Amino acid sequence: MKICFICHANICRSFISQELLKKLLADNGRLDVEVISRGTYALPYIEVPQKIKNFLSKNGIIFNGHTPTQYGKEDLNTSDLIFVMTKKQLYDITDKYSQFSDKIFLLSEYVLNEDTEIKDPINLEGSSFERAALKIKDLISILYKKI
């Protein structure tokens, strides 16, 4: 199975989701799932902010570098499940690639059956950022149990 997370720039929500799910899979000896993350407007020269590295570190994840990557048709084609963070991302991607619409989901809708978006916490600081990141962590923990 291959899972792809997509957000805007591929430095926050999708990257955090990728790393948290990879850790859960590794910690539980699950070698049957590949996890990637992409962005709708990812720029390869943008660095992952320190607060994201800090959050990952607090959750037992060693940051080994990351190059933000734009999603493409091949990512959609080779992934079994594709999770986006906002309705705009869902609509934009499924409009462009309707042939993959049966495997593209709003993360919170797939996990909680709620039509809720995961707003970009990149501009949040301190406890506001931490709360947003922990919300993603909770969703990924539930997702792990579903796959």
C-alpha cells in the first residue's frame, strides 16, 4: 500500500503527517506501507521551519532533511490513498485528475467522517502551533488504526 499526503507547500501539514505515520509504521514493524508527501505549490528550495523540526523531535522523529516536492500525476497514479488538508485542494486535484477521485480524500473526512479542513498552521507560533500540530498527530494515530 502507498499513501500520499498533500498540502500547500509540503513543509508543514503533509510533511508532519508523513513523518508521524512513518514512525508509527516503523515502531509497529509495518513494512507493507510506503508513505510520501507532496504539495500543490511546493518549491524545492524552501526549508522546513525550525518549529516543525522541533515538533518532530519532541515526537521521537529525527529530521534527516526534506525537499518539498510538487505532486504530479504519477504520485496520484501510484498511491492507493491520497489525503489532502483542505476542500480547495480536494476540488482542485479531483477536477484536474478526476480518474483518481475515488482514492483522494479530505484527511479528516476519511479518518473522522467529518467535513473539516486542516488549516495551515505554518504562521502560528507557540502553543497555537503546537495545538494545530497535535491535531494532525491525533488524526494520523486514528488513520494508522484504519490502514
